[in-house]
Amino acid sequence: MFGGLAYLSKGKMFAGILKDELVVRVGPEGNARALKEPHTRPMDFTGKPMKGYIYVSPAGTKTASQLRKWLRKGLVFVASLPSAKRKSARPTITTTQYHKRRAS
């Protein structure tokens, strides 16, 4: 994820680490509220703020309680998202079916 480390829940990124900062996915609706919290700033990895993602500086994750709070926010947001439509898995065949196909 963006050259850092990403944490996923059910295949969706909810948090990550980029350099020494925590990245939290708070969603577009939670963005303004999260940015009012101390030690936060918009995630501007590309030079343009990514709405719904914020950086939390190391000062905002010094304690386990602070870190848990931010991780919980990310987890709650991604849990609210609809399930992604997955591509159907490639059908599997049994060994017997494989050998029958090869024999024909």
C-alpha cells in the first residue's frame, strides 16, 4: 500500500503504516471529524488530499489506547462498506476428472 504496510479486514484496507505515521481509513463522512482530533492531518501522499484517509503522527499513537482508538475507527468504517463482488473462483476439478480429460 503506497510503499508502506497495509492492514486489511475482509479484503479492505482499514489502516496502514507509511514511514513513521499511521494511515487510517475513516471514510469521506468521517474525514472532517477525524481531522479535528489532535496529531492528525489529511493524507496527501500524491500531493492531493485523499478524502477518507488521514495520517496520525507518532504522537497520536504513543499509547496502546490511542492506537486501538484509531484502529477501531478504521475497522468500523470498512465494516460499514458493502461486500465487494468477487470474481467467481476458477472451477476446480478432481484428480479423476483430470485424468479422464487427459485420456480423451
